[in-house]
Amino acid sequence: MSPEPTNPVPINTNMKTILITGCSSGFGLEIAKHFLDRNWKVVATMRTPDPEVLPASENLRILPLDVTDAASIAAAIREAGPIDALVNNAGIGLLNALEGTPIGKIREIFETNTFGTMAVTQAVLPQFRERRAGVIVNVTSSVTLKPLLLLSIYTASKAAVNAFTESLALELAPFNIRAALVLPGQAPDTRFADNARALMLGIPEAYDDLAQKVFTGWAESTDPKTRSRDVAEAVWSVVTDPAAPSFLPAGPDAVAWAAAR
Ligand SMILES: NC(=O)c1ccc[n+]([C@@H]2O[C@H](COP(=O)([O-])OP(=O)(O)OC[C@H]3O[C@@H](n4cnc5c(N)ncnc54)[C@H](OP(=O)(O)O)[C@@H]3O)[C@@H](O)[C@H]2O)c1
């Protein structure tokens, strides 16, 4: 007879699955690691799947997903199978004056940040409603807590998600589905600022002084900033604790702005 195994690894028969958008870098990547480390099954989605960015794990699946592409959303949700939680994290930034931003660029920001969030949410709702269970976490931004220079379009795209989520939460409550918001502060450790800079098409000359003011403010700021870990912890608490706030600033700067509002 073979001996009993010593220290058997506990088998978690009740593993839950989370699907996260925008996992190639920054918050999405950190959220994926956080849930993997805590025994969740993670469907980490990326526009261009790169298995190198996450530790190999039998609990990890990496799927392609572009939140602006309906066919891509349908394929990813079909492929993912049943999920318990959705995190709409994918997003792009933009710093420019309204005058310097062509309407096509504005639509691009909303396609990703706003309509992308709505479309992915729509795609998971039938399974959540049928099972009468599920959590949706939408990652917006602390810029919606305080108006800032040259961020009108980006802020509008995220403020729309705040309003959308708060109303959606009411219509989903009867089905035992939660919808919540995590609002990160400014996080210099992600690719976000670089990506936003790449989207800047040139701030009109008339706004040069304002732009200088923004850049100087960033350079001189010694305020504590948000880390990706703050965001992952906030998402964790919203997903795993039904009593967690449904409007949760993440990071010391976001928490301070929320308190001052
Ligand atoms: N960093 C900050 O200061 C800050 C503050 C507040 C809120 N946020 C928000 O936090 C979220 C994550 O940002 P981050 O700081 O982690 O920036 P990041 O490092 O640039 O990550 C953004 C992620 O979104 C993905 N993405 C962009 N467009 C997409 C699309 N159409 N479909 C699917 N994925 C797409 C990117 O993928 P690719 O690799 O394919 O581009 C990337 O994985 C965003 O919603 C952002 O608005 C950021």
C-alpha cells in the first residue's frame, strides 16, 4: 500500500474565475497576478496576447480581446466559458485641449474607455443573469473627482462610465449581480502616460502656457502617487467582499481627492 502523502496540497473545488481586459501592462497585469496568487482562475485578455508577461500557471488563460471589436469580444467571452467576475480595465488616455483634438480622436477614446466597457459588460450579462451571480468592476479614474486642465475628453469618457455603472448597478441588483467602480489615482509606474503622450497630436500653440503649467505641476509634485498594487487590492476587495463600497478610490491621491469632494 502506498503511504499517505504528507502535507497534501488542498484542492480548491470552489475556484472562481475572473476575466480582465487590458492585461498586457499596468493595472490589468497587476490585477491578473493578484488574483492568480490568491487561487483564482484568471482569464487575462490582451489585444496582442503575450504569455511572457505573466507567470505560467494552470489557472491562467490568455485570450485575445480588443474591446473596440464586437467579433473579438464575442469570441473571447465564448472561449472564456463561465466567469464569476469581469474587470473592465482596458483604457487609453489623452491630454490635449478640446480645440486640438479632432472628433475622430474623441470617438477613439470613447470607443475604448466608454463603449468598450459597455460592450464587454453586455457580452457577459446573459450568463451572470442566468446564474443570478456575478460582479462587474469598471476601472475609471480619480480625474472624475476633480476637474483638471487639458483632460476634458478623457475625463468625460470615464465620467460617463461612472454614471453608467451607478445606474446599471440598480438594474442588475434584482438579479444578484453587482456593478462597482474603482477609481485609481495617478500612477506613473504603468505605460499609461507614455501611451497618452503618443496619442497627443500636438497641443495648439494658444494652449502652450496651460500645457507647460500641467507638465511643471507633474514634475514638481511630491504628492504620494498610486501604485498598481493599490488598484489590484481595491479590485480584490470589491470582487470578493459584497459589503465593499461600490465606488472605491484606489491609491493615496485618489483617496484624498474623494475625501475632499
Ligand atoms: N496610470 C494612470 O495614471 C491611471 C490613472 C487612473 C486610471 N487609469 C485607468 O486604468 C486603466 C489601466 O491603465 P494603466 O495605467 O494600467 O495603463 P497601461 O499600462 O497603458 O494599460 C492599459 C491597457 O489597456 C489596453 N488597451 C488599450 N486599448 C485597448 C483595446 N482597444 N482593447 C483591449 N485592451 C486595450 C492596453 O493594451 P495594449 O498593450 O494592447 O495597448 C493595456 O494593456 C485604464 O482604463 C486607465 O484609463 C490609469
